[in-house]
Amino acid sequence: MTVQPDAAPQPEGKVTRIASLDGLRGIAACGVAFFYHPLLEFDPGIMDHVPGAVLWLRNWGWTFVDLFFLISGYIFAHVYLQGAPLERGRIGDFAVARLARLYPLHLVTLLACALLFVGATDNTWYAFVAHLFIMQAFVEPVTHTFNGPSWSISVEVVCYAVFVLGAVRGDKVLRIVTAAAILVALAHFAVQGRPGGPWTGDSVPRGLLGFFTGQVLWRCRAGLARVPTAVFSLVLIVGLSIDMGRASSLPPISLLAWPAALCLALRTPMLGGRLFLWLGDRSYAVYLIHFPVLIAVIPLLHSAGAGWQASGITLAYAAIVLALSELVYRRFEVPSRRAIRAGWERRSKAKSARGVSPA
């Protein structure tokens, strides 16, 4: 799950928000929360007559997470690779900004899932500790325990760490790190990639491929701006249509489809409108909140069948997720983020004051 960076190495006013990518992130969050099976697990007879786009969403909606990784990499490059370089002395600021953005809502949703799913076989104390330290993507078999979608937070943290360790050593080193991360990910898919998915073993390679491909897109943004829109539209269609047979279809989606979607989004002013910005700001909340609500809704969907009742339940589910996301974003996510950052700034100022000798 991608999140907007909150700290930059240069003065904050010089970092412009890429509104259209925030809108795209909101769409991706809805893609994961509202258009991924089991919401689309209807009767086979019905599914034979639905549009192909619905079938794609049912089978591949989970790849919107890879779009998150791509957007995250692009935005991080936009924020941290302009102006003054990211210095080693600012790693602490970087880490606290990331912690303030990711951890409070992750912790709250983890605790909520622990209460809601108490007694679930896989939700062991061992799994809880792994989630508590954002290690859920790396400690088997807890990847999809408690709040399952939070696995991507672990992968995001890895991408952040690789990025910052390369960035503080200069742009040349970061370019090498970027190329190496993409090649390692592609090597994984070439050797161990399997058709379909999602597969647990692909988690880190997916993150590395998406995040650092986003970095490449940002570096090549001037050249990409000259490419006709029709070309990106064609690449998007081709990337989503390629059948890799017995190999993983993630490489063409991550290297063709989602990069084309990002480039198209940059040319779509509507995605920077009020509605999409609202959705983009709450995308992290939508992503983490939807899963426990979905678990509660699934039994109702199974009992309702595939008629108008199922449609009504699905709409109610979407409304509940959006309403809770609005509430959590305003009343908890933003205030907790600001409180952590303010506390860190006070600590830094106090530490600096103690280190200054009186004249």
C-alpha cells in the first residue's frame, strides 16, 4: 500500500503535490476493497454473461497493490530526489515520518482484528507479534492473519529502507540500487514465478519491482511526457492482456500496464479533482479498514445469493468502509501522525539546544 511521504529534504513549500496520482491511488484502493473476490464470486451461470472487465477484476484485482507500489516509488522520487540530497543525518527524520504515517492506523486495525477474530485458528500470539513489529510478510504462516492486506506494509518498509540507504550515498549509488532491485525482482519471477496468484513468495519481489520501476518513471518523466497518449493506452491494454502461460503475469502488469496507467493519470486533470483527492487522502484507511468489514459481510453475501439482495449488501459494505475511513482519517490518522511528528521535532530541538554552548 502506497502512502504519501510527509517529509522532504528541501523546504516543504518547494514540493508540489501530484494530485492526479493521489486520485489514482484512491482508485487503486477501491479496486482492492470493492472489486476483488469474494465480492465478485457470483453464480457461474451469471459470470458467463458479465463483461470481461468484471472477470478481470475478479481474477486480477489483487494486482492493484502493485499499482500502489509503483505510485509510491514515483512519489518518493518526486519528494526526495529533487533539490538538496537526502543526507545521513536525516535518516532519523525519514524513519519517524514513515512511522508516523504507517504505524498508528496499522496498530489500531491490528487490535480491532484481534478482538473481532478472537479464536481464529491462525491468529496466534506468534502472528500477533509479527504484525506488531511489521514483520507479517516475512514470518510464515502469518502473512494473511489478522488484517491480511497489511502484508504490503512490511514490503513497503523494505522498499523504504533500500531506497534511503541508497539515497544517502548519492544519486549514482541509488541508480545502481534501483537497477539491482528491478533485476533481482525479475530474476525471481523468471525462476520461481507461477501463473495466477497472489502467492506469498512473490511479496517482496512485487514491492521491489513496482517501487523502483516508479523511480525509473520519475527519472524518465521528461521523455515520457513526449509519448502520445494513444501509445500509453495501447501499452495499458497489452500489459493487462498478455497471457504468460505457465509463468507469472506480474512482470507485464508491473512493467507495462501499471506504468502506462500512471502516465495516463498524469495527463488526466480530473483525477486531481475534489472527489478523487478526497478518496486518495483516505486510501490508506480504505485499504486497512475494508478487510475486517469484508469478513463480516461475506456470510451475508453467501446467504443472499446473487440477486438484488447481494447488490444491496455490497453497496452497504462500500458505504460503511468509506464512512469509517472518513471518520478514522479525520479523528485518528491525521491527528496521530501530527502528534508523533511534533513530538519528534520537539525532541530534536531540545537535543540541539542542549548541544549549543552559551556565548
